[in-house]
Amino acid sequence: MSETPDSAVRTYIENHRAAFLDDLAEWLRIPSVSAQPDHAGDVRRSAEWLAARLKETGFPTAEVWETAGAPAVFAEWPSDDPQAPTVLVYGHHDVQPAAREDGWHTDPFEPVVQGNRLHARGAADDKGQVFFHTLGVRAHLAATGRTTPAVNLKLLVEGEEESGSPHFRELVEAHKDRVAADAVIVSDTGMWSEDTPTVCTGMRGLAECEIELHGPDQDIHSGSFGGAVPNPATEVARLVAALHDEHARVAIPGFYEGITELTDAERALFAELPFDEERWLRTAKSHGAHGEAGYTTLERIWARPTAEVNGIGGGYQGAGSKTIIPSSALVKLSFRLVAGQDPDRLEEAVRAWAAATVPAGIRHTVTFSPGTRPCLTPLDHPALQSVVRAMGRAFEQPILFTREGGSGPAADLQDVLAAPVLFLGISVPSDGWHAPNEKVEIDLLLKGVETTAYLWGDLAENWRDARAR
């Protein structure tokens, strides 16, 4: 009896499982910690290791690309089909710092398999999720009899994501022609749970600023001058109080202008997820849910824009009292943005709001850091549907939908390449990203392999509609 395409993929994966895990373990032993200068050589060694493995996998092109910081890896495997779409896979090979004394049960850079779990720094974030693409493309070729992928397949694996991707956009812009793609697959994300496989459809953007208020030219006596001159500490408190209205909506004029609202279908899909708010609050180490009226907790953290006070200060902070009017005070703010919002427009709105809110007699400065744009792929986008179908075949159950509340470099790819961003990740919350004893579930890792083995053919088959959008 001949094998079905799905069984052929699974047979190939099972036959190559041990070698795949051995190779991944070898990569995980390289402590590619981008945040620590002492590991700069290891980050480079990680990039060179990956480029060599991609060559062995079959990629005709696999290069280490230099940046002003840590190196990235680019690989390309053209399809022999002239009508094939081009897909760029994004991930990162750098990892968070880790040491045994942080609470690890074992050496974080000596991979250990315990049952169905592979423990090591980077096992889930993000080496494991990058590496499953190597076995996935080989399974795709073996099951279809092809000698090249059904899509023009590219990989861009950066080395500074855990340090904020300071040179990533510059890298993408410098190599725009080389990394050009019809769609981007981001494999630096996760699923709802082991029992509930999901696809992420969007990620919020980010804008950060510091507003400093200046009153007297120096701290002055509150008895001699209090009540007669403006107090920067009082005014920074008023500024913070003016940030939201009584419904927890951001009160900055123009803040919500142009945003993409949640559809009824999206809200219904979010509601299908088995969300336990009490458990979520325990994870958040918090004692009550709060946020914009009219939205659920999941809607607030995934699909609504926010303004948060990250820090506030001014005046005397030591023991006892010091009866002064302080010379200055400040507040640090961050804004999570959703589709339809732009960091540059947000900056203009905040500057205008601050100027209108701060009273006479108080000078102020607003300083913004570089922003990150949000990204969102509509539920009905044909390329997204390819991801959902491929994942559904691998997991043999319906796939639900999530979004990411945080921000990342995926938006830079969407912005520079003008291509839809699709998220394909198999990590689960218990994997412990950035925490001691990080792990990946081996069965889920292999489901990622299987998903990519199906995905390239599905995208190629359904690409005409996808490119017309």
C-alpha cells in the first residue's frame, strides 16, 4: 500500500528525528548571548554554524551578513517553478543571558532531554523554531519528489533580537532586493497551549517617550514659595491623570484616529479560546482586571491600543521629609499601537497634548525613542489560510487565532518589503522564554517541522489569489 503525502512526511520526519535533535543540540551549545560583549565571538560562531548547516540542508546560498553589531544569516533556495511565490522566513539565533545560578537545574548551554522536553537556552526562543525549517523543507522535498521547494524560499535569521534589533531595519533596507518576498513567515512566536494550536494574526506596535517638566531653576523652599509658583511634581501628576478618561480610554486627542477595529468575527474567534481570567491574573501577579470599557481582557491585550506609565519621579525621594518645590519631574510613557496607527503620528499627537496640558510657568521636553509599527494580517488573507491549513494537517484539529500583545521586528519586514507577515510558531507558555529551565516540547517541535513540510506546497498552489490582494 502506497503512502499518502501526509504519511510520507511523517515517516520522513520520524526517520530523521534523532539526527535533527542532535544537530539542534549542537547549535544550542553555542552561548550566542547578544547582550553580553564577552559572547560576541559566540554569536558569530552561531551564525557561521547555521550558515554551514543550511548549506548542508540544500540551500545553494547561505551567507553570514555583517551589521554594525552582531551578524545575521541569509539563505536562499530558488524554486524551479517560474510562477512560484517567494517566501521569507524570519527568526533569530541570539539568546537571552543564562547561568546556572539563575535557577537552572542544569547547565543552560548543555541541552538535556527529559521525557518529551528538550531543555536549553534557545530551545524555544528561537533556535528550535528556526531549525525546524531545515527538516521541514527536506520532508517537503522527500514527500513530493521535488528537487527544489515549491516556493522560492529565503531565510533571514538575525543576531540581535534579544538586544532590541538595533540594526535590523538598516540591514533589511540595505539588502531589500535580496530579501524581497511576497510573504513573510515569522517563526518567533507561540501557540495558546499544547491542546489548543493557534495561529497569531498580528502584533502591536510600540512608541516610548519621556516627558520632563521644569519649574524653578533649582529646588526651592515650600514655605517661602509654595502656593505661589507652579510645582513640576504636581503638574506631572496632573499630566498622568489626564492620560485616560473615566472609561480607561486614552484621552490624547487623535489617539484612536484611523485604527482598524476588531470585527465581530475576530471577537467571536477570541471568545472560543479557553481563557481563564483568574489563572491569567495569577500569572500577571495582579489582583483584578482593568482596562478600556467594552472590551474583554484578551481584546485589550491583543487588539486595542494602550498608554502606560512606566515610571514617574520628581522631588525628594529619601528618608524623612524635605520641604521643597522640586526643580523638575518626569514621567516615562509607552504606547502599544494597533493596525492603523503610526508611531510618527502618535508622537505628533503626544507632543500637542503635552503642550496643551502643561500650564504656563512650566517648561517641558518630550523625548521619543524610535518606534515600531504594528502589523496585522486579515483573517481571510489567502496566505494566512495556507498557514492555517498546513497547521491543521499537522495537528489534525481545528486551528484557532490569537494576536501578540507585544512588539517585535516583524513590523519592519512588513513596512520595508510591503509584504504580509504571517506567524508560525509552536512554542507554548510553559516553555519559559527568558526564564530559567527554558524548554521546548519535542512533539510540538516536530509538528512545526510537519507544518512547514505542507506549507510550501499549499502556498504555491493557492498563491494566485494571495498575490492579488
